[in-house]
Amino acid sequence: MIRKLESYFDRLWPINRSITGNGNRQTLKILSEIIDLKVDEILSGTKCFDWVIPDEWNVKEAWIKNSSGKIIVDFKDNNLHLLGYSVPFHGFMPLSKLEKHLFSMPDQPDVIPYLTSYYDKNWGFCLPHNQLQSLAKGHYEVLIDAELNPKGSMSIGEAILKGETDREILFSTYICHPSLANNELSGPLATAFIYSMLKKQKKRRYTYRFVFLPESIGSIYYLSVYGDYFKEKLVAGYIVNCLGTSRKYTYKKSRRGNTLTDRAAELMLKELEENYLIEDFSPTGSDEKHYCSPGFNLPVGSLMTDKYATYEEYHTSADNKSFISFEALEKSINRYLEIIYILKNNYTYRNLMPYGEPQLGKRHLFPSIGSQKNKDGFFVALKWVLNYSDGTNDLIQIAHRSGISYSLLVNAATQLLVSGLLEIVE
Amino acid sequence: MIRKLESYFDRLWPINRSITGNGNRQTLKILSEIIDLKVDEILSGTKCFDWVIPDEWNVKEAWIKNSSGKIIVDFKDNNLHLLGYSVPFHGFMPLSKLEKHLFSMPDQPDVIPYLTSYYDKNWGFCLPHNQLQSLAKGHYEVLIDAELNPKGSMSIGEAILKGETDREILFSTYICHPSLANNELSGPLATAFIYSMLKKQKKRRYTYRFVFLPESIGSIYYLSVYGDYFKEKLVAGYIVNCLGTSRKYTYKKSRRGNTLTDRAAELMLKELEENYLIEDFSPTGSDEKHYCSPGFNLPVGSLMTDKYATYEEYHTSADNKSFISFEALEKSINRYLEIIYILKNNYTYRNLMPYGEPQLGKRHLFPSIGSQKNKDGFFVALKWVLNYSDGTNDLIQIAHRSGISYSLLVNAATQLLVSGLLEIVE
Amino acid sequence: MIRKLESYFDRLWPINRSITGNGNRQTLKILSEIIDLKVDEILSGTKCFDWVIPDEWNVKEAWIKNSSGKIIVDFKDNNLHLLGYSVPFHGFMPLSKLEKHLFSMPDQPDVIPYLTSYYDKNWGFCLPHNQLQSLAKGHYEVLIDAELNPKGSMSIGEAILKGETDREILFSTYICHPSLANNELSGPLATAFIYSMLKKQKKRRYTYRFVFLPESIGSIYYLSVYGDYFKEKLVAGYIVNCLGTSRKYTYKKSRRGNTLTDRAAELMLKELEENYLIEDFSPTGSDEKHYCSPGFNLPVGSLMTDKYATYEEYHTSADNKSFISFEALEKSINRYLEIIYILKNNYTYRNLMPYGEPQLGKRHLFPSIGSQKNKDGFFVALKWVLNYSDGTNDLIQIAHRSGISYSLLVNAATQLLVSGLLEIVE
């Protein structure tokens, strides 16, 4: 998987993505090789809650030339050089005037910052602070050959793997970041590969939904269509982003906390990771703030390696291929698959012989030579599942409480179900 | 304020206060220069719950003369020399007999203890243990020219600052301690000055009530009149006492715990103090034990510097002017004003656009150049207020949860209210 | 008591106990000298829930002879040598065949393990691993002169001390362990002596029930008869086992947690022990797993010194007289008596003068010379009982919350009840 991840990364990296535009279409088309995406186009001007889908933005060319006619900043070199959603512009001006349109980070003087101006008409260029400092006085020529088309549209991708019920597990990722690696090519790549793994499964308890959207405006639009449906059907949901590095995981809980979403992620981390961080929900960050807005309050959390806004490279040209590792990205995909394993095997059972412990020996579930010195894990798992299956505790709770490995509890519960000692509580 | 505090302290210090008597009237009269007090006289013999207002006690003169006729213990020197509520007495007796009426503290041999015998007829003198030890054998003359008048009364002072509603914030302090500084001239002084600061405010959301009572019998009487009213109207209440030293604050919670009273005080401490102690309610201590008796269970807590009964100088002649500091007392007044700021600005809001985050940019509440690197506090505060304003969380809760400064949240909420994004939940 | 404990221990030690058989009858008969036991015989073949009372097992003789005719393993030497519930057998066989019926512990090569095969017909001998290793090749003669009688019965003992009400406190112990000291001669001995102490009390608030059963099958049978009754009547119950050593106590909570059973045991430990462990319920262990099975979920916990399955000597011949101490056993009995003291004195009261603090002075409950410096424990206890007696807090809660000694609170509550300031809430 690692080689495939890298190869897709390399193809997607140079494309200029934003909240609208051909770069997003091209991105979704490439991802369609991995995941069966249905792409929708939402027309510019469409209203959704408090928002309006903006004009579609496409850029042909954008540069700054110095007085010698030499291109010194070129969108071709790095998508980040152009302020996102810059309006078309052509003109000559002295440095003093140009400077108002130049953005840099004095405290990280070697990198290009990632900036946008989606909802305020403006134009600008982003560049390393050192380069900005070295610009000679004199006149500059600026060209931004871009278009903001009110007849355009916003592209979103969606794929669904039907399960035995219409209760859903959601993976939502965003595609609006140009030439940024951890945040956020890692997210769309991971989402597509999670899909490809789940597609191989023949039986699916839940329906899985995968959505590829521009951040904020995309999820707000999507919620305007599916928000009420999710309130009824969503079992668990995750914002898939920031998964490309090998540092310890951060899991950010859903706003409600203690949802199935959270409990599954926490159990996975407890079982598989030594160091990790579990954070309460906060309404800053990515699309979880919309999914978890008070009107929806959906069970949506997020697992991350280097969490957005916590690392220096974040939203700069330093968040690039060399910052991430494809081994780490593959591991993150597997961590999400483990969460899915936990979710799909999680049931609340009811013990059908709840008066005293049932006789396990006659069902060949118990070692025939008895002694409590026998601490056989499976046997202990049987006892925990039987005792706590009173119709109120699910397997995740029993795993947290007992400290017994979840897969052993799943096996125990399955055997007890087959033996007629348990029934599933809906 | 510091000079005024000291000047009032100096005038109030020598007055002999008790649970009744002219000293209390004089004290209330002096405090009336700062606070618009209405003084009520409750007749001796008045019943209130399990108690009866006692006879009024006034002392003209009280001393012990030795066999040479020299006054060796004199009430004029220190009010504490006379056992509170001593009955009138004049007589000659040998040391062996006198000693039954002399009180001292062997473990603090240099100080006069503060003792009373309100409900058991007795007389006595308090003196340093070293002095007691040095008394020569022989005869002594004792005079207590005092009166216990069954036609007297108990004086209580009350001031009210009307607010927009009759929902109340209560400050209750006690005036029965003679010549004791931290506990308890600091309390009446602080209460009077809090009043004088609040009086300057033109609009008051809540009605403020300030009461000056003798401890226990005073608050029990007051509750017999206002207890049921408080059950309905009291938003928050504080026993104002022990505020004169510069050691770390102790906040003692109301019996219910987690009342608005408690949450406001805790937030103030969290924001302004580094070291402090938060204690659960206990039914020992001062008037909070009556306000929080199970029949009333009012939201009454107490903020203190050196909490009663925890410091060596407590209830002795060493709790005097040199033990306290007027800078510390001023600071304590300001800490209470901060609690009032928190209370009066605390609202529970409802987000009127709860589906996804509203678009802050078009309301000029969002920086136009977007990047999550922008960690502008106000912007983050807006997001927290919007997300958690679902009609169940007040600003104090949002402050505790977010770690954002309360005043920033107040500003954010105010702007969002003006923008029509919030409404107040009653 | 220590000498009596030792003398009964010595008499009970050699008897072969199991889940049925004459050894159990003999054990109950000896214990009847201390406790007024009613012995019931439950016929083999009786059904109880998922289980059936097994055939009665009795052993006359059991040994292994080597090829020289010398007895090398003899049931007469130690009951543990014979696999519990071994079927009758006589035969000659080579070591290679015999070995399938020999059990030892390679990691504890000097001790005989305790093993049984109650529900799977088998025979075998248990011996130290070192002895097993040293067995010469050649033929062996094996004799197990035992009987498994389908017309037999299972013996259980029961004693009841009637109280003023039929609400019950249960002590359940098990008698199926042959020649094992901490687990489990300590349990039946402690139970019998607890009875003998309680019998001396003239008035008993609660009814006490003491049951002596074989583990698992015994308690399951007993629950099939009394389970529903216990659901209605059981105030608190304890599995009395593993009480013979002087290591720190472990208290294992009932499944519900925070039951009166648990709170009384925890308070006893808090007041009397410095180091102890409080464990959440787990469905492994002894009879608590049946009493706390989800169908009953009774308030049954367990106080232990060396908890089963946590010490090396557990279920081996090393859990013998030299492993335990009769001083420790006596102390454990006293610890249980303390729990009973807590239970029987625990009431929820209602303060009949809940408005402000009542005047304690006029009831002579208050020192006449007043000062808060007076920290007299009894006086403070009165205040706590009065304030928290609002009909929802029992004395155990007040003890936990106040940190005041339980017996002082009991005294305070008694005086307040006598003074007419409290009433008992049923």
C-alpha cells in the first residue's frame, strides 16, 4: 500500500486545489481510481444555511516581475505563492504599494505561508519573509490571470458502501488544500484507501459513507442536505485529516463526548498505542465544528497524528512530502480499520441465564480440571461477557472495564451467542 | 481607598461590639457614612425559630483591682478583657475564688482570648496566661458595671441597591466582634465599600442586599423574616468576613455546591489568583451554617483570606491592626467586585443559527485573510460562544471549559447578540 | 478467642471436604458447637437453574504403589493428593500411562496443587513436581476406593439470628476446600465466630443469616431458593473467605458498587486501616459472582486479607496452618464486627428544626463559654448531623463527608434524637 500511497500523492501534489475549481475536479477524478466516487457540482450562488456557494475560481497564470522583467514569484513554482481566491489583476506598481499585497511570516522566514481570502475580494502573493526583505525598491509588474465565475460550481465527491442496515458510519475529508501534505493530502488519501479496504468485505453491518468536500463551505452545504438524515442514521463519524506523520496520536472527541464514535477510538488507542492524547471537543479546528454545531451535534470526532495548528510546518510550504511518511499514513489507515472493527463487532447482549453463573463445563467452554489458578484469558472473557450482558453494557464498555482485549471478548460473545446463552439487544 | 479603610478601621476599632448594645448602634452609624443603612431594632424577647433575642447588654466600666487597690485588668484597655455578656457584679474575693472567672490560653500565654457567655448567665475576665500566672495571692476587688436590659433590642443594618429585577445578590456580614481585626472588622468594612462601588453603577441587572448583623442570632432572625423570600429570589449570596490578610484565598462553597455563587467565585479565583483553596461546605464556621441549614439551603458561600479558626491569632487580641493590611483588604474588595462582574454578565444564550458555523466574515467578525494560524483570541471566543450557546451552558461554563478569559467571552457574546446571532435564554 | 480458633482449626483441618460427602457433614457438625446450624441435605440430581446437584462423593482409601509395592502417594497423608471427585479405580499400569493422571506445578515444584474434576468423570493424583520427576519407570498399582452415589446429597448449613425486622444481613462462606487454610478454613471459622459474638446481643435491628455451602453449586442452589427473597430483604451481604493472614485488606465491591454493603466496609477500612485496597467488582473469584449475577445483582461484597488467586500459596499444600495466623483471623472477625456496628447504627435522619441552627446551648449540648476555638469533637459532630440530616444522607455518608469518627456521629445523632431535634427516616 505504501508505494501506491506515494504514487497517488505525487500525482495529486502539484494540483491547485481550493474550495472550487478545476483542480478539485481533477483531484476527485484521480481519487476515483481508488474509490467509486460520485461527483456532484453545486452551482455558485446556491444558498445553504447562512452561506452562499462562491463563484468558481480558476487560475491560469500568476506572477510578479521585477523591474528587469524577471519573474521573481511564480504560481507555477508553488500553488501557495498565490493568495487563495485572488481576483484577476494586472498592473505596475512601486514596491511600497505592492507590499500591501505581499504576505510572509517573519517568525518562519524561509517558508511560504498558506493564506486565502475567500469571502473578501482581494489579491496577493505569499512568499518567504527572507525573500520579501530582499526585494529591491523600484517598480514591479503583477499578473494574476484568474477567473471568478458566477456560473461555476463547487465539486464534491461521495461514495457509499451499503450495509445490512441504513445506519451509517461517516468519513468526511476535505480537498481544498493545495500543495500541503499532512494537512491535507493525507486525509483524502487515507479516506480513499479505507474505502478500498472495506469494499473487499462481503457483509457489512453498517452503511459506510465517504465524502470529499472543501472545508467549511463543503460540509455546511452537505449538512444542509444530509444533516437531518444524519441525526437519525449516523452511528459514528470521523473527520479524516492530518494523518501523515509518525508522532503520537491525538483523538479529539465529539461535542457530546462519550459517543460510540469516541468510545471506539479511545479503545483502539488504549489497545494499540502507548502514548496518545485524548482531547475534549473544541469548536475551533476543521469540519467537526460544523458537524458538531449545536443544531446538529452529531457524533463526529477526529483521529490525528500531528493535529492541525499544533506544529510549526502547519499551513506553510514546509508541510510537504518530506514532512510526512507513507509508513505513518498506512499505519493511520490501519488504525481507522481497527476502529471500524471495534464498531462493527460492538453489540449489547443480554444473558439468557442470568441467575448465577451458567454451567460452562457442560457446554465445553470450561477447562475440565478446575482451579482458579487457571487464568485462561478466554475463560475469563466468558465470565465478563456473561456477567455484564444485562442489556445495558456493550462490548466496548466491558473491554474498558475488564481490561480484557476486545477481540477476545468478541470471540467469547460469539461463542456464547452460538451456545444460546446470549441474545443481542437492539 | 486604602486610607479611607484605615481611617474607618481606627474609628471602629475601640467600640465594644456584641450581639446587642450601643456599640453596635454606634458602629452602624459610622458605617452609614459609607453605605445608606437602614437600622432596625429587634426587641429583646422576640422569638425567631428556636431562638429568642436576648436582653440588651451595655457596659460602663469593668475592672479588677488588686489588694493595693491598683487596677490590674481594665475593660477600658481592651474590650476583650471582659467575658462577653458578663452580668453586673461587684465584690471582693480571694484569688482562689476569682480564678474561676478568669480565662486565658496556656498555649498562647501573651494574648487575651476572646470569649463570650451569651446564653448562660456568668461573668468573667480574659487575660494573658502570663499575667494570670503572675497574680499574687490575696484579695481582689471586681467591678462589672454592666446592664442586661430585657426592654432593649438587637440592632441590624440593611441597605438595598435596586436592580432591574428583584432577583438578589446578598452580602451578609457580622458586627458582633469587639476589637478583632481580620475576624471581623474586615467584613463590615469590605461590605460597606463594596456597596459604595456598586452604587456608582447606573444600571444594575440584579438587586443587591447588604446586611450587617450579629453572628448567628442576627442571621437566624433575618432568615426568620426573609428566608422564604430568599429561597425564591436569591441568585447568589456571600458571607463577607476574614478578608484582611494577604495570604492565599480560601473559598468555601455553598452546601449545594456548584451553585452560581460557587461557580462565579471559582472562576474569579482561577482567573486572578495562582494559589487558592476551594473547600466544600461544612456546617461549622460562620453564618453560612444558618443560610445553608437544610430548611433553607441557600446558595451562600464565602471568600476569605485567613479563614476563621485556621490561624493562631484568631479570636485573640493578636488579631489586631498589625495583623492585617489595608492593601490586602482593598484587594479583597476588588475580588468581590470581580465576582459581581462575573455574575452580572453571566447569561445563557441560544445560537439562532445553530446549523454549521454562521458566516462570521460577512458580519465583519472574522479576519478577512483566513488561516487557522490566526489564533486571535476574540475570534476563538466567538466560536466557543456560538457552539456552546445551545440554551444550556452559561458563559461561566463556557469560560471554565474553554479556558478563554471571561471578559473576552462577554465581549464576544455581546457582539454576537448585537449581530442577531444569539438570544438570551431566561 | 485465638486458642479456640486454633483448636477448631486443628480438628477441621484433616477432614476431606468437597462439594458433597461425609467430610462436609462432619465439618458442619463440629462447627455446630459454635453456631446453631440447621443442616439441609439436597438430593443428588436436584436441578437448580442451569445446574444439577452431583452424585455424592466419598473416599475410603486412595494411593499409588510402586513396583516394589511401596505406597508412594497416599490420600491419607494429604487430602490434596487425590484429584477432587476422582472416580473409583483400581489397576496396574506403566509410568507412561499413569502420568496422564498425575498433576503437578512445574513452577512450584515442592507443593501439591489443589485440583478437582467435578463435572467431567476422571481420576488423578496431585503431587509435588519434584516427586513426579523422580518417579522410576516401571509399573505402578493405583487404588481409588471411592464412591459416587447418585442417591446421595449435598449438605448445607444455615443459621439465623432473628432481628426486629426481617431485613437481612448475610454472611456466606464455603466448606468445599479440603486441607487449605487461608482459602478456605479461615472463612467457615470466621463466620461461626461472628455468629457467636452476635448471638450475645440482646436486641438486633436486622436479621442475620449465616450460610455454609460448597462453592458455586452451593450458592447457586441457595439462590434458586432464596434469590428472590434476597432481592427484597437483603440489606447487605458478604462472602466470608480468605481472612487468615496479616497482610493488608482487599475489599471487593458488589457489582452495583456504592451499596450499603460497600459503604460500610469502606468506612470501616478508612477508620481502622492505614493500607488497604478497594477493588471494583469482577465476575471472577468466588460466590460473589453468583450473588452478583445480573439476574440477582445483590449487594454482596467481600473483605479479604490475602485475596484468592493473588498469592503463591493459593490452592496448594502451602496454604496451610503455618501460612496463616490466628491473631490475624481474630482481627478479621473483629473487622467484620465493626462493619456490623456501622450497619446497625446507620440511619437517615431528618432535622426537625431545619431553619438555621437550633440553639444547642439551652439543651446543654453546647459549651456555655463560646468561642470557635473550641473544637470539641462532639460539638462539631452535632453540627454535621443536624445540617446533613435532611432525609437524604445517612450517617455513613456524613462520616465520609465530615471525616468525623463514625462512633462520635452515632453518639451525636442519638443525643439529638433524644432531644427531639431529629427523627428517623424509614
